[in-house]
Amino acid sequence: MLIAGVSGVGKTTLAARLSQILDVPHTEIDSLFHGPNWVPRDTFLHDVGSLVSQDAWITEWQYSTARRMLAEKADLLLWLDLPFLTATLPRVIRRTLKRRLNREELWNGNVEGPLYRFFTDREHIVRWAWSTRNKYRKLIPEVESEFAHLTVVRLRSQREIERWLSDLLNAY
């Protein structure tokens, strides 16, 4: 199972919830990509291949080099398409501040950089979320047309996410 959406929309949070509900392992794809000191890991695509060879798995649909491999093996893609200005942007800002202030370890010893980097780093996570906020509106139709086996569910609000989860729980 894949979960798609802009940075900060709640992909990893939803993946963790689904992992518990479905008893399916969740692998945070960022943990496969980022090595120490934020250096991309040489084994990233190999690790993604190992992930998708498992019987069941949940991960985020990220990284252009891995998207095709992920889509080929997934049966469901949940697209979190929440309003950017009122839902996603506040969430990514809160998350980034919390991680930085708490010096929270993310993947492989990495922590959020100093807050001033928002102004100096074009790829700062908040700036990245802003600059890529519309890219899934192009990517999702492309993946739907290329991978007929892949069911895409577009969820446009937290209420729709909760309703979808409730329906899932009632089906079990």
C-alpha cells in the first residue's frame, strides 16, 4: 500500500495508523533514502526492491527514482490531497518546529537543521512543501493511466481520511 501527498500532509502518520489496523509493516521510505548527514544511501533502490518483494507492506510514495517500482507492486494508493494553506502548511510548520526544538532524531542520526535555513536553503522542508504542493495533481493521473491494477483513493480532508479509516475498520 502506498500513501501519496505533499510533504507534511500526514502520509507517515496515516501509514502508522494503517500498520496497526491491518497488522502490516510500515517502512518509512525516508529511512531508506537518508543516510547519516542527510547523504542519500547507495542502497536505496535495492532496499526499496526488498521492501516491495514482501507479501504486504505500507510506505510513502516518494522519490522519483523509486515511484515506478513502488507503483508496479502496490495494489492501493491513498492520495492525501488536503487543502494546502489551511491543513498542510500549518502541519508541516508545526512538525518542523517541534522536531528542531526537541532535536528529534529522524533517520540514521539526522535531525532538522537550524531554523534559519528556511531562509537560505531552497530545499528546506517547508519551502519544499510549498514548491511541490501541486505536483501530485499531475503525477497521480499519470500513475493511474499507466498502472491499471493500482486503485487510487483521493482523500481531500481529515474528515474524509477518518471516514475512510472507519469504513476500513467496519470491514474487518
